[in-house]
Amino acid sequence: MAVRSRRALSGGNVEPGEDLDVALARELAEELDLDIDQAEGGDLMWVVDQRVTRPGPTPPPRKLHLIYRLHITPEVRATLAEVELDERPDGSHETGVIEWVDYRRTAELPIFPPVGAALAALPDPRAAVTDAALEAVTDDNYTWV
């Protein structure tokens, strides 16, 4: 599982009019330098409803996080990006370090969106998911760090 140094899953926004599968492929290419054809799977695992106030000047949007599962070989992983540049509102960039984490360790990590416990509870990385809706992220159960 790839997470950035601030413990956010790789991902991004769907552009207006963009199909979800196109957005997934674009974001993986932008953030990991991954050609989605090098991965196996791509099934939607979970949907997380975000209704939480974010720090900073950006108004808090309501978002649905779609969590997809892909499998890549160690050989492909060795070719992928190790850092990602995120643009800040002022035009500068924040460097995020990409860290690969065993899914069984994710319950103890402050990952956003908060899917770590559900991910770590899977009996194996290819296990079927029976309920795609995870608990909504709200101001009552999540605090930005």
C-alpha cells in the first residue's frame, strides 16, 4: 500500500466530466508514475463520505473517497516514484515521501481517509469486501493533525 509522508493515500480529485476509471489511471500516473496497465485488479473496495471541516482557507468540501485496490509486483514497485510534489494554494510545492506499507500495519497509522483499520482487518490482500460503505468522516470522529 502506498502512502505519502503525511499519511494520506495516493489519490486526487475527479476532473469535471472525467470518467472514474480515467481519473484513477491519471492520478496513479501523476502520483506514483504507475501505468495502470502494469497493475492487477482495480476493484472498488470502499466509499468514505467526508463531511469534516479542514484547516486553512479552503472551504470544507463534501467529498466521497473511492478506495480502489490494485496489486503490483515488486519489480514494478521498484520503478515507481519515491516522492510526490503537491502544489500549495500559494503556488509553492510540498514534497511528500511515498512509503510502501504492509496492509496489516495500517490500523496503527493515522492514514487519511481513515481506512487503516478496515484494511488491516482483511484476512489477506485479495479478500472480498462485503460492505463497501465505511463510517463517514465527520468533525465528531476525526481531527486534522
